[in-house]
Amino acid sequence: MIKISPSILSCDYSKMGEEFKKMKHCGADWLHIDVMDGHFVPNITLGAPIVKCMRKHSDLVFDVHLMISNPLKYIPDFIRAGADVICFHVESDSPVEETIELIRSSGKIAALAVKPGTPVEKVFPYLDRLGMVLIMTVEPGFGGQSFMADMMPKITALRRECERRGLDMDIQVDGGISPETVETAAKAGANVLVAGSAIFGSDDPKETITLLRSKAAKYF
Ligand code: DX5
Ligand code: ZN
């Protein structure tokens, strides 16, 4: 099943409520919330108190992408704030198994992300306990970068491994997804599509979301 998760990194944060309602009206399934700490990545965005405020303005699934060095320490705050899917990086400093268990024991969906330079096999030991894996198709830190098509073999290998184990895994792609690149990602096996600049920069976000979904759906 295809899910479209607009990255609110590209939204106008001064009118979040309106932006979120617009995304729901335009057919978004999830909202992708990028959390950056200025340490794991060279940029700073927002923390759990802001997510708590956001929660008042949307009933969409909050897909929280933690680009922070110590996710284990902050995940309880994000859970209390209303996160639904919690994705942290396998390259972070937190113990992976313990962090996954913390998310799962709170009844939330645990997801692991890999940066472009990290082999996808790093997540294989944890697949049975994950609801989603995020394959980054840009270096994390900023919106508006170019899609890295050379990440597709990682998606294909992951999809194959999940099928071999009989796991119904969501595979998310994040970075440079647009109507021009979405088919490449979906064909490789990605079914959860994050797009920031392509959606918020569009004159007609509803049309863009519909197009992303229909182009990806050809492969599922
Ligand atoms: C980058 C973030 C992305 C970003 C994607 O570090 O994880 O979610 O917002 O932006 P676009 O779709 O513009 O590449
Ligand atoms: Zn992201």
C-alpha cells in the first residue's frame, strides 16, 4: 500500500495549522516531521514541545524522523508529544535493540533509517522488530537536494530480504522524491514516499500528491 508523507521541513511553520489541514485535504496519508539536533546532522529544526503543539492541529499519522545523536534519551518525549511512527538512525549513538524495544513497548511503530553511505545490511538483524525501514536518498540535513538513484540497489536488496523472511515491511524513501523520481523508487520496492519541496513547492499540492501516488502504485 502506497503512503505519501509530505515532509513539513518545507512548510511554512508560521502557519502550521493551515498547512497540515491543507495536506490532509490534498490526500496526504502521513506527515513527515524532521527532527535535527545540529550534531548528528549540520542543521537544527525542532523538538518534542513543538510536536506536541502540532498534534493539536492534525489527526494524520505523525511520522517522526529523528536525525539526532541520542534518540534513546529523547524518544519518551516524542511519544508523549504524539508521535506515531518513530524512526531513528542505525548510525546514531544509541543501542539499536534497546531503542527499538522502547518504541515498541509504547505501542508505537519502530523504524530504522540508513544514510547513503551505510550498507542496508546493517538493519537486517532488526527487521523482525521493525515496521518500517527508511532508505535515505540524500545526505540527511536539508530539503531540496537531488535524488540519489544509486541507492536503489539497497531498496531492492531490502525488499528481497523482507520477502524471503515473509515480512510485510514498509520501505520509506526520503530525499529528492518528485513526480520525476518516484517511479524509480517505487519500482525498486519503496512504498512510503516522503516529499518536501516537491509537495510544498507545488502550485497544486493535491495534484502532486495524486501524481506521486498513481505513479508509485503501478509497481504494487
Ligand atoms: C532531509 C530530510 C527530508 C527532507 C526531504 O534530511 O530527512 O525529509 O525534508 O526534502 P525533499 O523532499 O525536498 O528532498
Ligand atoms: Zn526526513
